[in-house]
Amino acid sequence: MTVCVTAQKDKYTLAAAPLTQLTSKPKMFKKLLKKALKYIDGHIGCVYVDREFFNVPYISVLEEFHLPYLMPAKKNKKIKRIIKETKNFPAVMPYTMRRYKKTVEFTLVLVKDKKGKVRAFATTLLVDVSQADNLFDLYGNRWSIETSYSMLGEVRTKTASVTYAVRWFLVLFGLLLRNGYYLFNDIVKKFDHVTLITFSEEIMKITMKKDG
């Protein structure tokens, strides 16, 4: 699980943690958010998460930190019924979700994509019908997270080791390398731009010289 900054040119990974079958994912989510908020002095415009976070435990964590959020909503039976009964799109309405004795409330936004398929979003942002289509572009900010994973695959050292510490170290090193790449390009942007592969190769050369 990772937390990334997606503000304009800044696409740094702020925190990461491994997940196992014994990990309480909502608790880890809370831990990572708390750590990330320290790096950005508690200032945040919106939290973008994928539909796997569409449940009461995760949303409760976001509520605890008083963080505005935007996420795709899973089309459960209730939402499917609402979509079926809705005649005009976009549609904006209050929505309540319950799990045992815990309740969370947010705004459910139903909007059609370019192919005419109805998409559902859960958010605490102030949205009216005229602004509903903008949620597609707004949620697009989250793609920097997906990009970070694909870039990680380009530079992460492959290993056949079954030692957990070794495998986790390589993941963290890859994330740090990607952060360094963004930072370096931000510094030299007036003069040049380097690719992630070139940056990684230069880091390897420097490291090998020191070892030698």
C-alpha cells in the first residue's frame, strides 16, 4: 500500500507498507495517511483512492482525519437499484453506508462516461449536477499512482530470493529511486530532461565507483 502526492509536477511516494494476510488494511491505511500528512504539513486538497477503498472501515479513516475524498463506488445492490430508478444523468444525492453499528455518509454521484455507461463516484467534495462530469478529470489525478507502479517495474531489481526482507528492500529502493528521478528532473528542468532508465544507470555507476 502506498501514499503518493499527485499535485501537478509533484508525484512523489510519501509512504509505503507491505501487506500480508494478517495485516489490518484499514489500520495500515490510517498509519500511512498519518505519516504522509506530516510530510505535507497536513494540507491536502483531496484523497483519490480506488474502488477497493469503498467500504465503511476505510471511509471511517478518512472521516477521522477530516479529509475530502473521491473514489469510484462499487455497484452493490443498493447502487444498482438507484441507477435503475434514476431517469436523468448526471445525478447527485446523499448516500449512507452501514456496517454493523458504524455508519458513514457521503455524496453519491452518477454520471455517464463517453461511451454512455453510468459511473458511480463517492465523494465529500461539493458537487452539483453541472459539475459532475468534471469528476472524471479530477479522478484522473490518481493515475500518477498507477504510473508509479509501472515505473517501479522498470527499475526494480528482480530477485529469486524468498527472504522477505530482501524483496521488501528492493521495492523500497525502487520507490526511492523513482522519487530521486522526479527530484533530479525538477532541478535540471531548465537545462535538460533525463529518462528514468538513464537516471538509474547513472546512480548505479556512482554506486559501483564508491564500492570500488
